[in-house]
Amino acid sequence: MKLFLLLLLYSIQVTAINLVPTPPSIIADAYILQDFYSGKILMAKNVDKRIEPASLTKLMTAYLVFEKLKSGKVKLDDITTISEKAWRMTGSRMYLEVNTQVSIELLLKGMIIQSGNDASIALAEFMGGTEKAFVSLMNRQAKHLGLTNTHYVNSTGMPDAKHYTTVNDLVTLSKLLIRNFPEYYRWYSEQELTYNNIIQYNRNRLLQRDSSVDGIKTGYTEKAGYCLISSAKKGKMRLISVIMGTKNDKSRIRESEKMLDYGFRFFKTFRIYKAYQPLDFAKVWKGSEKHFQLGLADVLYLTIPKGQYNKLKATVFSTPYIMAPVIKGKNYGTLKINMGNQVVLERPLIALTSINEGTLWEKLIDSFLLFFY
């Protein structure tokens, strides 16, 4: 069974076709620009190349703490005692003092806003007892989240040959962090923190340069170079860029701006259909009912070049000769969306309701009709 569904057009008809230019040249070892909602990759290079994550490691450290906060097993006002190991950490710090007691909320802000290595160690020890034990939790979580090319050796991002990730895994982790913990993600946009009478500023200078940017994290080691994960939102569109291996702070800012500007200037993201929205009816044989509704299991977003919305056409294909029983949530068809002659997206369609087998008489009638059908 086939049915053509017309998508709603803009209230003002768009007639001009905006051609998307070639993406700008980005001076970096690896990078990606991806739409948060649709998952559409707008530009990329070396996305699966193993790289040192530097302080971008702290996204996973934060993720594990956020998860415990959300479950209620950890509270923001919980207190931990700062160890000598945390106090002695080099690199970026929030200047914790040994044997002082600090709240989990303040440590999270110190790690997120100031990129404090001492705060990272303190959180790791609070969560796992030791940093080594916490790192095993980080690797377990990475596997659970599908970060197949990531392996952690520490909670801070200090250099180690066995401490690595990829741009692909970093953008995936960033999306999960934003989606799963919006109540804590807001800290990534805070621009300064005062602790121990010292004011320190967020190292992500894009926060001061662009009001649409609300995160996420900088990183640097000699081998990794200057790195930056950025998230920016304009209207209902959010983009995430990851850039690794630039020469200096100015470069990572400049190249990130180029990527974000390209995405927002030439593309637009639409929510096409809601989850479980009825899209079509499918015929069922030998059932207690004759038809059932088809829909999508998840909300459907689509990122396309600006000015091309009126060229979209959706087509529903349902499985032929569907026999009862019909199971709710099972795949019984396919949605295809074309832009002109090109298929830009395919998604499975599921049954939105269940249908039981019909009576003996209903099954006999349908058997007779199928013979001729």
C-alpha cells in the first residue's frame, strides 16, 4: 500500500533555491559539524582518527556525576574532603586546599568553568573511592554509550598514549550530555567562577564573542593541540562543532566560528513529524479490525539547505499482506522523504496499536477474499 503525504509548506511560499557552497577550509587535524536534533553531519574530517582528548575528557567525568545527581544517589550539597593528590595536580586548577571540605556543586563548577584538574580528581575520588576505580567506570560508561573508539586512563585528560578518543565519539557524548542533563548543562555557559578569593574565567572565549554559544569545553596538550567543542543555538536549530589539533587559542576560536557560521547560514532544521503521530493506515487481514495506524517511534528532524522545504515529499510504504495479530511497536512499513528525485531519509514505520486475530468467521471471509485478491 502506498500513500503520498504532502508536508506543510511555509506560510510564505519559498520560490528561490539557495545552493549550498563548498564548506570553508578548516585548519585542524580533525573536526565535525553536526546538527543536534537531526544528526545531520554538515562538514567533517578524520572523524574516526584516534586523538588525545586533553581536557575534553572532563565531559565524561561530568557525565558520570550528573547521572548520579539525576538518580538522587548524589546531591549537589554533598561534601568531600580534598586529598593531597587532588591538591598537587598541575595544569589548570581551581586552587583547592588539601583537607578542606568542598561541595560537589562547587567542584563541578570548578571543573566545568575553570577546567580544574584538581576538581576533576576530587570528583573522581568522591565517586569511585580512587581515581583508578573511577576511570574503570568511565570506560564502562563509554562502552554503554556506544563510544567504541574511546579509552580513558585518567579523569582529567593528562597525556597518555592509551588515553584516546575520536571526534565522532566526542560529538556523540556532547549530544548526550545536553539531551540528558539540561539542568546541569547550563553551567557550561557560565563565564567566571570565584574560589579561594581567585577569579578565573571560562576558557571558551566563544561565550563572550557569540551570544548563541552556550558551551561546551576547551582542551589543550602539546600532542593534542588546541581543541574546542562548541554548541550554539539559533531559533529551533542547535549545532555542535568539535575541532581538534589547531595551533593556538585564536585558531580554535576562528575555525569554530567558521564552521558554526556555515551551518547556520546555509542550513535549516525542521521537525517533520512527532513520535507516534499517525501517518497512514495499513490493511490487516484475518484480524478483529481491518486497518491500523502507522507512525514513527521517535520524533523526526530533518536538516536541509535553506529554501528547499517546498521540494520535500514524503511517501509511506506499508508491508503487503499483513496478517493478524498486529503487534504494537513492530515494524510494518517504511517512510521515505525525497527532495526532488533524491531520497534524503528513510525510517521504519511501526504499528501504533495492536490488533488481535479475528473470529473464525472473519478469518474464513478474509481467506476467501485473499484467494481473489
